[in-house]
Amino acid sequence: MKKSDADQGQSASELISGRIAELGDWRGETLRRMRELIKEADPDVVEEWKWMGTPVWSHDGIICTGESYKNAVKLTFLKGASLKDPARLFNSSLDGNARRAIDIREGEAVDASAFKALVRQAVALNGSGKGDPSKKAKS
């Protein structure tokens, strides 16, 4: 997607759908499926298009981003280090204090119920104000 697409009045949802179609391979199908799971987990999720073409899903703050690379689709949870991950879906960005990511490679499946649980936890964490310095400063 070119930056000019956003200037032509397309919604974030339309831009994300365009990215999925543009990929046209297993990465597009993977991103489509993960988007569907995010919406199932949180029907009130807001889709955004940020940072020169990155799909973002938010609810009281960013839940996760969805990026596509040659060999993987990466879903990065900005507060992933604070989420319980008993199914061990997080397999990337494990060293940081905040973020955690799930890299999905061609042919790999993600446990849908475990993924939706992560999304719901992220929404709950965003709503709690924990981990948000701006909310702590107001206390």
C-alpha cells in the first residue's frame, strides 16, 4: 500500500483489507484469519492504519499490530510481557520488558482459543490503566 492510499479517504479497515488482498498468498490468508480471531475475541476492537502501513488493533490502547514479512506474519502485542501465555504462543521479541510477538510461518497454525484469550487479556489490561505511565501520573 502506498502512503497516498490513506490520503484518498480509505478507512483503516479498507486499507487492512487491501493489504490482505495485496499479499495474495499464505501471508494474506494468515493475516485475514488472525484479524477474524481478533474481532471474535473483541467485537468492539478498533482497526487503525499506522506507521506508514501497519495494521493495528486497539481497544483503550493498542492490543497488537500485524506485520507481514517474506517468511512470517508477526503479531506484536505492545504489553505482551504482562500477559499470561500458558499456551506459549509468544515466540518472538521475548527479551524486552513490554512487547511480545507471535511469528507465524507458512503452514503453521495458531491455537485460536489461546490467541483469543491473549487478545481479551490485552483489552482488560488496557482498560485497567496498568502499564500506562500517563494514567499512573494522574493518580
